[in-house]
Amino acid sequence: MDTSAFVNYLTAQPIYSGQIAHIEHIPTRKASYAELDKPLVSTLQDCLNEHRLLPLYTHQAEAINYARAGRNVMVSTSSASGKTLCYNIPVLETTLTEKYSRALYLFPTKALAQDQLHNLRELFCPSLFSVEQFDTFDGDTPQAERAEIKKQARVILTNPDMLHLGILPNHRSWSRLLRHLRYVVIDEAHTYRGVFGSHVAGVLRRLRRLCQLYGSNPQFICCSATLANPGEHVEKLVGLPFTIVNSDGSPQGEKDFILWNPPLIDKAKGIRHSANSEAANIFTDLVGQDIRSLTFARSRRLTELIYIYSQRRLAQASPALAEKIKPYRAGYLPQDRRQIEHELFSGELRGVVATNALELGIDIGNLEATVLTGYPGSIASAWQQAGRSGRGRGKSLSFLIALDNPLDQYFMHHPDYFFQKSFENALVNTANPYILRAHLLCAAWELPLNDSDENFFGPTFSQERAELERQGLLRERRGKWYLSPTIAYPAQSINIRATSGESFALLDTSTGSLLETVEASVAFFQIHPGAIYLHQGESYLVTRLDLTSHTAYAEPTTAAYYTQARDLTDLHIVKVTQHKYCGQVKVYLGEVEVTTRVVGFKKKTQFTDEVIGEEPLNLPPQHFPTVALWFDLPSETIARLDREQLDLAGGLHAAEHAAISILPLFALCDRNDIGGVSTPIHPDTGRAQIFIYDAYPGGIGIAEKGFDLIRELWQTTLKAIKECPCQEGCPSCIQSPKCGNNNKPLDKQAAQFLLEGLLRER
């Protein structure tokens, strides 16, 4: 691909007005090779040679040597660095040499498991193995085939959801696998973070516990995108010690990575052109020039919107091209996803607009360009998405289109921070009481609990077991704890991708069919009465929400707007668990209770985001306990605001918004994983206070990371506010699209003074 020619084409367009903030030229990197400590089994060696998979890169050889020595291994290297061989070679060698050995491969998505199954069969069947020895087992596996897979497959590819829901609770029918399990492979381990990662940690402890029952002790081989804390992360995830391999020996093709900042429409107000429109324009230009491309959007709704806009634009220029693009996201029926994947892999499609469901290591052929609509929440994810193009050694192109929020704009002004910063910390919380209790119930169903299970579930095991016993969910008999007879199949009610297992059904009233299921924790925000919900490019108006049956009813609509919920939040301090001084300022970490009420919603036009209406809602409040950090404000700084006649409440509110937006720079999380409250006088402290909390019951470690790095958070937040060219505050610095108070009051200058006061050394 001639990236310079396409960039010149873009800059010559009439609508171009200096959007390119930075172009990072990433040069070709040569491969580094190494030999194994001892030769492979000859048949495997010959097969690898035949497919030109040798010689091995240095990190591949290092990981395989450790695995063959019996160690648990974590490989943390870049996208398309050949990590699959790091686990396939030791697993397949053992499968060839040990008659009854089994292996379990875990992938975060069904699509990735299907892709890896295809690769295994293409490379190693029938020369080394029969096709029946490799198979997937997930929710899409036909019932008629399941018994044969359990009997014949030596390597089973699945996902944590199926392991949690289908395999572990039915472990007796999986005794052959569990008794002979030699390896557990966890691919894309960086995706197991936050709530999902904390649940997966519980699932893996249940797996290890049942392996002990059946007399096996499997090794773990994990692979991940580059992380700041690969060792800490994987050891929390699995609960075992690991050896880390993070020196990348793979080659890398040349890439131009462009930071693209939508132009300012109103500099004083900081209003920029829509990033969604910019993404759609670039995507259609790429497709129009026959450059196979993948555009990522931050949400299901935006995936649909960008697809609709791109299809309309292409239809005007070339109707045939409009048929060569499709949207892709979770929530589609399995057969629809498989069809889109096939068309993309085979080259039938020129482009796809997707959520991060296509971010992971699927080989999607010869893609030449990727477009990231907004920073995806972590540098690791940004590089994973950009790495979908240029997986060979040719030249490729990637765009990061900035949203008008503080973090995206910070990268536009500090590209070195994006391209040279070490990667973030992935966070899991294995002691989250709500998640741990859920997995203790599942574990008790699988095998009665006893005191030795603390070795698997950690130091809070006894405390949480006692709480479940107090609630009548567990019963003790002769030193063992059994599930209450009132509970049947607890795994079925636990959604491991959410803290709550509850969900709402969304029904299409025009057909009576089920459109999707929506997690209970976000239902009030997404499927409230009057909400516009997008499904496969079609808009649906939610007409009714039945709280008793957990059902929302929607009808097709042609509305040209989308909706955004408004909420109000209160916070009560339950207990301070840590405190420290940063300079002369006292910073706290503790347990809090958050109360959120969705009070209304805005109607916004597609792409321009203009507010065209607002309506109230009357929904019940939602309460949840979590973990928060908060800090005192210097009294002299508050006095200064009074002298300058600046708004203290507006300054606190603005600083809160900006700090929440910047925190994902330090912790591997999304802006929506964090909440905040600010007030001139908090009833629990009698002081002006800013709170930042984990937006999930029980907390997932984000507030703790912010507490540890509070000074760096203040410094970066101050820089983001000071460098924004707006006069009174805008979405790029202190405004938040989620604000339940309509971004009122806000005072940019007061926020700057407050942050300067926090950082001032005495």
C-alpha cells in the first residue's frame, strides 16, 4: 500500500482543514531468531518446516523452553508476533508423545476460537492428527455433536463463559478431560480485566480445584498484548506463579500511524466536528480506493451509526460498493456473525465497521488500513486494533480519530505520550465480595466446599463463605459446606461479563421476536421508555419497560436522532481503609455506597450531536457498594477562589470530570468503568470533596490505582485543562457527555487553581 499517496489524497480534499495532528512513521523491524534447548519431535519439526513456521523468533523459543521445563508461562508481546506457536508447539508435542493428554484453550470470543480451530486443522491435520482431535465447544456447538467432542477431542477450544456455565458444573461428564488435562492455554489474557477478569479469575480457580479432584495439575500458558504488569496480572488471574516472556523477536512491517483531530467549529466553545463523521469519511475514502479496511467504534450504537452513514455515502458514489461493507458486533445472532466473518476473511467485503469484537488476534487476511474512532480506552487496545492491518510485512496505515474528551485531546497534543509511554496496568479484583460469593456458590454446586479451598480462593474465602451461610445459601455438615437445596444450577444465573447476572429482554413488538438481551446494570440507561436502540443498522423506539418481568418492548422507527440518559448520583462514605499525605493534602481510599437515579434523557441528532429535545424519566434508584478515592482541598486555595470570585462548586465539578477522563491513562479501564461525585460540602466530611469511584459493585481496583498514582493524575489533569484552547470549558477538557447535571456548574479557571493548589509543595 502506498500510504503517502492516500494521505496526499486526503489532504487535497476540500473538507481537509488540518486534521492531521501527528504522523508517526513506524519502521520495519527485522526478526531475531533462536534455537530450542532440545530438538522437537521429528514429525512436528517436519510439519513446522513444511509450513515455513521455522526458525522460531527469540520470544517463541524462550516461551517454549520454559513450557517444556514445566513452568507456567506468560507471553506479553505485540500483535501478530506469532504468540500462537508459543502454546501450540508444547501442547502438540505433548499430545504426540503422551497418549491420553488433553489441553484446554480459552479465548475471549467465539470468533477467535473458530479462527484458531481453522488454523490448527489447516496446519496439523491430517499429517499429525485427525480433525476430530481438535474441536470447539461453545454455545454454538450443536447438541448432537457434544458427546462425541467430549470423547474424541484432545484439544478443546472454548471460552470462559462456556467453561463457567457448561463444563465445570457438569464436570462428571468431562472427567476424561479433567483427569488428563496437561495444559490450559489462555489467549488474549489482557482482555480479562475489570469485572470480566475478576469473574474469569474465579472460574479458573474452580477449574484448578476440580483438576485436583481428578488428580491432574495442568500447566498454564498465557498470551497477552503488551502490558505494564504482565506478571502481576496473570498471577492474580490464575492464582499461580508465572515466568514472563516479553522480549519481542518478531519482524514488523512498515506502518504510518496518524493522529487525526476533527477540526474546531467554534474555538471559544471548544466544539469540534463529529469524530463519527470523520471516521465514516475516511472509511469510505479507503473503501472507494479499494483499500481493505476495518473501522473500530467504541460502542454498539456508534458501530451502527458509522455503518449507516458510510453505506449512504458509498451508495451515492457507487451502489455496488455500498454492498461491500457490513457492521459487526456482539449481540448479533451466531449465524449472522459467522457469515460476516466468512465474508471478511475471504475478501468478499472491502470493509467492516466493528466494535472491539474484532480487535483480538483473528487473522482477517490482507487488511491494509484500520480506523480507530476514538481512543479505545487503553494503549494496549489501540495497538491491538491498529495491528489488525499490516499483519504481513507490507506497509499499512492506521488512524486514531480523537473524540472531544480530555484523554483523546491529550494524545493529540502529546503524541509522544501515546507512542512512547509504557503500557497500562491490567486490573482484577479476586476479593470482590459479590464476584467471589458467586463463584463460591458455583464451586459448592460442583463439589462441597471445605477449609482447604482457601488455597484456591484466597484469604477472604472463610469470611465470604460465612456470609453465604448467614444468608442461608450454604449449609455446613461435617466440615463441608453444601449448596442450599433452594438453589439450582447457580452458574446459570451468573453473567461473568457483569457484576449482576440479571438481564433484560428487548422484544420487537412488530414481530414478537427477541432482538437482544441487555445487562441489568445498564438497562435503565439504554432501554428506558423513549430510548432509541440500534440493532443491525435499524432503529427501534422503546415504548415500554416492564421492571417486573425484566422486559423492554420496542418498535421499528425512522427517527434520525439517538438518545442519551441523564442521571443523578449521591455517595455515602462507609469506611476509610487507607489514607496518605500527598504534600500537605490528605488523600483517602475507602468503601462507599453509591445511589444512582436515571432522571431523564436527551435526544441528539445523529453525527452533529445537537440536542433537539429532553424528557424526564421516573425510574427507581439503584444502590451499590464500591470503592472510592477522595481528597481534601487546600483551604488557602478555596480562599483564593473566593477572592477571585470564582465558582468553587464549578471548579470541583470541572476537576472531577477531567480527572475521571484522564484516569484510564494509568489503569487499563474505560471511562464508563469510573464514576465521580463532587460537592462544596459533603455531609459525611463537612468539607469540599471530590470522589472518584469504581462504577461496579464491590470495586475492581481502579480507585486503588488512582490512589497510588494520585499526584501523576493531578499533574496530567492540570496539563489537559491548561492546554485546551477553549475559553470557558468544553468536551475536550472539563465537560462530560455522561454528566447528569447537564455540565452545570463548571468553572475551568477554578479547576485549574484547585489542581495547582493540590500540586503546590509546602
